[in-house]
Amino acid sequence: MNTSDLEALAYDLGQAWATATAIPAPSHQNPSMTTEDAYRIQELIVAERMRDGRRQAGWKLGLTSAEPPATPIVGTLLSDMVLASGAELALATMVEPMVEAEIVVRIGEAIDRPQSVDELLSGPHEIGPGLEVIDYRTVDSVGVIDWIADNSTVAYAVVGQLVPISDVHPAGIEVTLSGGGQSLATGRSEQVMGNPVAALAWLSEHLVTRGHRLQRGDIVLTGSLTGHHRVDPSDLADFAADFGSLGTVTVSFRA
């Protein structure tokens, strides 16, 4: 795709994000779109939002629990998207939000090359419970290309208490996601590529191929353990994910 077409699609999606409205998916507007085009659209949207004073705060991984041949996808977290446990979110800032439980990692030192699981486990990184709030800002997305262009559908990352990654066995964590006082889903951390740190290793390589790197302080959402669950203001406006000894993380929504 040429630059002007990419910029036009990025503008439309950026406006959809800013105004919490859904628009036709980019792939319907330009069926020739590639994955590379989608990441370029995402980067253009992020750059525009950063010009308004936001800073980059990390990354979101998606499809890390999908069966092969699915490949993970990546979205960008900005400073106003990363929130502490207990956050209350305004529904008006989203189109139709959904919630899923995820393992979160905070990067303790910059990573400028691909790293293995063992290298990451021995690094000064932190791990903890998290919730991702996702939001589809298109009305008819057909898959990966549309999701990537739409910043891989991330709206917010809600982060609980973090502990040194060396203190935890990342592949043996269980989680229960509840909403409105009801148990919604359970999951295990090995659903994410066998170990959520394997997803982080994949990300370290992916970012290098795109000219990026993991920075000290970056928050990384490693991928869903529970599937996503729609926010229903009438009875599912409060969510909690209990990760056992790793802790609990909560988020609520208001009109």
C-alpha cells in the first residue's frame, strides 16, 4: 500500500479510538493490505497519540494461546493505558469492552536482541497478575490484519502487584476470572506457548525485526488465559482475576 492510503486508514482508526466509535475494518476498505501494512498503520496511530503527550509504556501480545499455525500478534501500550489494580474505567471511552486474565511482565533492563526463556528468567524482570481490557473499534473485522491495524484491539492493561520473576514458576500458575460475583473462566499459564516467558522471548525477537526493542520499565501482556468476556453494565461491571499465590487483580466499569 502507498503512504497516503496507509495514512488515511490510520487517521480513520485513530479517530475511532479517540471517539470510541466503530468503523468499517481496514481490510474491507483495502483488500490488498498485508501484515506489514497493518503494523505500519498501528505505528502511525501510536505516533499521533504520542504527539498529544503520551509515552510508550509497553506491549500487548495476542493469539499466544492459539493453536498452530496461528502466529502471535502485537499491540502497543501507551502511558494512559496502563493502570493499577482497582482501576475504574468509564464505558464511554470504549466501544464494547471485554476482559481477559493474563500474566504481566515488567522489563527490568533494556533488551536489544532476541533472548531465550532461560535468559529472561535470570534477568531482573518482574511478573504478576493482570487483566487486559480489549475493544474492537471496527464493525466487521475479519482477522489478524484488521486486529493488528486496530492496535491488536487493546484498550487498557490493568496490573496487580509484581514480584521478581526468579521467585515464580511461570509455567505453573492457575487463574480464575470472575465478573459480577460469578466465576467466568479458569486457565493455566502454560496455555500461553507452554510458558508465558516463551511469549516474551518471541516478542524480543519480533521487536528486533521491526526496529524496536524492549525498554526498561515496559509492561508486557503475555496473552489470554481465560478468553475474553463482555462487560455487561447490568451485572458484569466488576471483574477480578485470582492467580493464587501470585495475587489478585481487579477492574470495574461505570457508565
